[in-house]
Amino acid sequence: MKTLVIITHPNFEQSVVNKRWTEELQGLADVTVHNLHAAYPTEEIDVEREHQLMLEHDRIVLQFPFYWYSSPPLLKKWQDHVLTYGWAIGSEGNKLHGKELMFAVSTGAPKENYHAEGSNKYTVEELLRPLEATGNLIGTLVLPPFIQYGMMGISEEELEISAREYAKAVLA
């Protein structure tokens, strides 16, 4: 199975978790790592290139830090420009049907903040529902998300475990 990991992190060089996850994936067989901010520093997205990348892979992983309970702005722009009518949606838009879609998310807050009684009032899974609905609309099989909570206080040991577990999830 060929996997495309699309990374969206506006401050990737200062990242702890997303940068380490990416390092863990580099060089893995059948895994293509595609950093949107590096590929499109001016945010001018090459739609044909993005379409081709997705067509060449069986699984698509969207990797990003949680920004205001959602994805960073460039990922939303990518969705708007790439998941087009007639290609990804609509009666003729079936190019992604049957592919797998997974979300890999890092949060600054700990897991205990993400539940009905926590400070954020919702689980990360609940907050990911719009992306999951998009996955359903474009005909993909949405896989369980990979979530790393509490990256603000993550230890080196926890970071290494997270990176190994993430690589396993990407390859599963």
C-alpha cells in the first residue's frame, strides 16, 4: 500500500511533535511525505500536482497541529482548491473513491481537556467531524485518527514513543 502524508504546519521548523513524526516517516518504503508549506511557500497550490499525488497513493494522511479546533488555514485552502467538483465530488467526481483517509493531529492541551466536562467541552474526534464528513463526501474510507495530546509538555521519551506509534499507524 502506498501512503501519502500531507503535512500542514505553518511553523514546521519550530515544531516538536510534527517535525519528529516527519523524521520518523522519512525513508519508509511506500510512504511519500509532502509538506504543503514547503511545497507552496506563497500558498499557490498546484492542483494538478496534488491530484496526481493522490492518484498515485492508496492511503492519504493529513497531518497537522490543531489550530482553533481545526486544521491550519493552508489545509482548508488545499481542500477548497484540490477536492474539486467533477474530480473529488459530484456525479463524475470519483477519483478518491475507495482510498483510505487518516488524520494525524497534535494538540497543545492534554487529553483530559477534550471531553464534555473538560475545558474544551468536546473530544478531538468530535471536533474532527467536519473533516470526517469531507472524507465521506469524497468517497474515502475514514480511518481512526492518530492523536498526540499535550505536546506542550511532552517528554523526549513520550515523543519517541509517539513517533514510533505514528509510523506504525501510517503503515498499518
